[in-house]
Amino acid sequence: MSTVKQIMALVKQELQSARRTRYVIFTFVLMPIFMWGLQGGVQMLLGFVMGSSQEGVTIFFVNYDEGNTTFDLNLGDEFLDKLKNATQTNTSILHGAKINHIKYVNMDYDDLYQKIHNSETASDYTPCIIIPKNFTQVYLDFNVTEGDIPPVVELYSLPGGIIGSSMLEAGVWSIVSEFNIVEYHKVVSFASSPVIFSKEEGAASSYGLGFVAMISIMVAVLAPAPFVSTSFAGEREKKTMESLLALPISRFNILLSKLLAGMALIGIFALMNIAGLFLFSAMIDVAAGSIGEEEYSSIFAIEPSPIMLVLVVSMMLLSAFVAIGIGISLASLTNDVRSAESMYNMFMMVPAMGVGFIGMFGGIPERAFGGAGVILYIIPWAHSISILSKGLYPQTYASSALTRGLPGGGIAMDLVIHFGYLIIVILICLFIASKVFEREGILT
Amino acid sequence: MNIIEIENLTKRFKDNVALDNVSLTIQRGEVFGLLGPNGAGKTTLIRLLIGLIKPTSGTARIQYNGLGPFDINKDIMEIRKKASLLPQEADVYENLTAKENIMYYGQIYGNVPNGEVRRRTEELIDMIGLRGRENDITKEFSGGMKRKVLVARALVMDPDLIFLDEPTTGIDILGARTVRNLIKRLAKELNKTVILTTHDLSEVEELCDRVGILVKGKLAAIGSPDELEQQFTRAHLEDVFIGLTTGEGVLEEDLTTKKRRGFISRILRRR
């Protein structure tokens, strides 16, 4: 009980000091609101262009169109040309994507449809644009005043990052629009169908999920910097360390207390992040309503479900725990707050931003990420993003599970691996931090 | 009765011998002064006794009233429960009030009810003359006031053994007087043992029952100020100190045999 009381006294002191420090109010309370509000504002003002992940977004295109021999016309081929042009055009929302129109060309429609809607194989066949066999003929025969049914372009995608993103939908829609010659009563209809597996909510916007992951990770990793620096290097700089270490409390308990105080602050931060998330969602809805750009709403809006909120908070806490663990070791090696903060940002910023941006574009959970994924998964926060993605959409990502093919493999095992990796990293960081903190040199 | 017994205590930092085979005893209720030039090993000795660093060799045992003896190599937490340290370079937590600073340390001791900590804190606030400012954030305090808070913080849990590393540095004359009176009271009335380092020899002469002079990690001399002055045939302790630390040599006289060793190079006298 005495040890608990000591630790609580230390935690209380840390939180009291933090409460009276301006950086805490800004970093932990205002910054999440600011970040989400800023992002919402930027998106409202500037829009967004679909970029590609490191290995490029591959869109499968299957043209069953039999064309029209009389007019020597195959609109399916024309669609493919326009699609390819769009991927080369800097201003196009599809810029950077890769079109693969060869791979599944020999599959028949029913087989292809089955593969797309099979959770084990879906990621190998999506996103997929299908032009039906009577596309050109229906288009030529179509007359809107006669109440005909227009030809359909079908797009099947998985929610989760850019590959299933509504960005793709918006890009394809813009090409579809080029076929719509309303004055000649010629239109093409566009059926964009996210592949929804049972028990999963169709994401209002998979891009939104990537956005949540990016913002949450980056801020969870970077926000603790001032606290960690002040709490450790700051004690040395301000000459309070020696007195503290001379008290009848072990250095490990001092370390643990500071860690707990940091996690308490991160908890506040996570809640403010959730508030920011709702703010962002509301701003997008307002923007979509005011400018009539409904695709923006569908692209960026986030529907915070309870499970999403729980996963976001868990992801942030775990990520921050890792960051604080690493930060403690770094701060214990420096003599002043500025050096500690610089080192912290130097070590954390690049991997956090890298993982955040790649996570935003949905590259992390995808098996197709290939060899670069091995390097990416060394970074602990890649696992945090994977927990969020796979936790929310287990069936969606089943076909791209890391452990697919292993006995008992699948999303459940993937999640265990991701959690386990984070826990191991946390324990290693704490071990290193405790050793650094135990040095006699920490006094000088 | 001895509260501290130090035996052949040595501390080496890589190639530097900070403390070299020091042996001495300190008695209960004594105010023991540690003198020496910068780098002599005074702070190293204190840090060893409070367990901030580990000795390279040797040991020290600390015996409290009815508790111990505790070995610095094994029982450091037990030692710290009844000891406190005011380091030379120490500061308050600037975002806490004076009262919070003092209470915080009291609560770290863990085994005392908060009510008792609060009572002691109020006593100390009166004792050090901070009444009226106890709820002010210490960021606004002068250096001297901060030092008072630090002294109070070191005393909050009523330790038996107190290490004060230059406690009156940076304090005004009145504040220094308050701290000195407090040290006298701690030792004489409350029977606390105080180990004190200072560069103010008048303070040593006023407060210390005995003095140990460290030079390059070795214990060059030990005794009461009067004994040292007699032993080294100097009118003032300062002369003894300067002689020992500069290596100019001092006249050593064996008081029992009255033999003169005779390696005088220069003698400084002050009347």
C-alpha cells in the first residue's frame, strides 16, 4: 500500500505540474480539436486528389463489351482508354493508379463476381471495374425519354484505404460522366458497390478511416514530446532530479509513476481526439451541404461507431505508450528539455508520419504491399493502424491477412500478432528506459 | 553513540578516484562539517551515504535509534526512510506552491498519514518564515525563498539524519541566519545528526561540532575546529584548510609528544 501511495503522490504531482503548464492545455486538449478542425477546413477548401500508395493502386478492368460491329464501336475499350488517360493526368483524381486489364479478362462474369464477393479472395480481385457485354449496344439503343434502362458500369471495391476508397468512385464517376450526352439522351449509369461482408458496416467512407488512422497515430506519437522532455530531462535541467532520487522510492517506481502520469494525459488526449473526430465529421457534412459536392461528404465523412471509437482510443493509447517508452530513454540521456524534445521529434516524426500517410492510403493491411511491408511492420505504429483496420473490417481484410495460409491463420491471429508486437515493444522500451534511468550518470 | 561508521570507502569514476579509502565515524546529534575544495569528494561522500551512487569498495553503516545498523550496500531504502538530502544544486517544482512542494515530499515517504504530513508542513512553514506565501506558486519566489522551501522539504518527515549540501548558498543574511538557527535547533534540541558541506568557514565554526577536511578524495584531517587549529598550529580554521588544500604544508604538532615535524614552507597568520 505504501508503494501505491508513493506512486500516486508522484502521479498527482506530475499532473498538477502539467495542469499549470500551458503546453499541456494546448497539446493535449486543443491540439486534437485544432488538427481535426484544420483538416476539415482544408478538405473543405481545397478538395483532395487521389494519390497512390508506394506500390501504386492497381485497378482491375474487365471488358465484356461485345461492341457494335456496324459502327465499329466498342465503348468498353473507349472507357478503358479514358481511364488510362485519367491515371496519367496530374489533375485527375485517379492520377497515379495502375490499370490492369489483362489479368482477369478470360474469367467469365459469374466466376469473377463470385471471387469478388468471397472474403478469402476479394482483395485479389478488387477494385474491379466491369463493363458488361451489351454495354455499347444498350448505349446506342438507349433513349431516356422512352424510359429505357441505361448501360451500367460496375465498380466493386473493398472499404479500407485508397483501394476501396470513394476517391476511386469519384474518379470513375467523372469518366462515366464523359459518356453522358444528355442532349442526345445518352447516359451511362454507374453502379459503385462496396463489397460488404456479413456483420460489417459498410464504411461511409473508407478514406475517412485512413484519415482517422493517420491523424490519431501522428498526434498520439508526437503529442507526448513536451511531457516526456519536461518530466525527465526537465527534472535534470531544473535540478530537481537528485532530491527526488534520494527519497525512499525506487527509480523504477519513479519511472512507472511518470509513465502513468503520461498515460493519464494521453487518455485525456484520446478523448479530445474523439471530440475532434466528431467535429471533423460535422464540418464535412456542412461543407458537402453548402457546396453540393456530395462526393466530398462520401469521401471524407466518418461515421464513428462505438467499436471504431474503442479501437481508436486503444490504438492511440498503445501507440502513445510505445512513444513514451522510447521517449523516456531518449530524455534520460539528455540534460535539457530542448535537446530531449529535439531527439524525440527526430526519432518519432519520420516513422510516425510515414506510417500515418501510408496508413491513410490503406497500404498497411494489404498483403500486396510486398517486401516494403516487412520494413514497415518494424515500426510499431504500423501495427496500431492494422489493429484499427482489421478490427473494424475483419472480413474485408481476411483475404489480405498476414497469416493467411498458415494453420489457424486469419484476422484473429493477425490481431494477436499486432497486439503482441506492440506489447513486446513496450516492455523492451520500459526495460531500456529503466536501465538508462538507473545509471549513476543520470545525476550529472 | 555513532550513527555513521564509514570504513575504507572508495569511489572510482573510470580513471578518477573521487573518494579514496575514507574512514570516519559520526556521532548521533552531531553537526559534522565536510570541507574541501571543489572536486575533493564531499558530494560524492554524501551521495554514497544516501545511496545515489554505489561504492567501488568499502562500506558504511548507519544506525538510527532502535533501527539498524543499515549497510549502504544493501539497505539503502531503509536508510532513506530516516534520512534526507538537500543537494547543493536543487530547486523547487516551480509549478507547485510552497505548501505543495513540501507536502509532495512528505507523501513520497508513503507510510505516514496525510494529516500528519499536513501538520508537519504547517509547522515548517512557520519555522522557515513562509507564512502568507505558502499558497503561492514557487515560480514567483526569489532564490532565497526557494532555498527555504527546499530546507523545509528536507525536514518534512522529521529525519534522524540530514545531509545539507551548502544549505545557505544564495540566501540573504536573515535567511541564512534562520537556516543556521534551525540547524542548531535540530542538533541540540531535537538530537538530529546533520552532515553539512559549506564553503563558509564562519558557518563551520559556528555550527559544526567536528569537521572533516577532504583533499583529492582523501580525508586529510578530522576534528573539532579548535582541535584542528591546535593540531596544525593555526589561529583560524581557514588557515588549516588553505594549508591542507594548497599543499603548501602545515606545521603539524603532535599534541601528546609535542614534537615538531618541521616541513613548513610558508605560514599564513591572521590575527
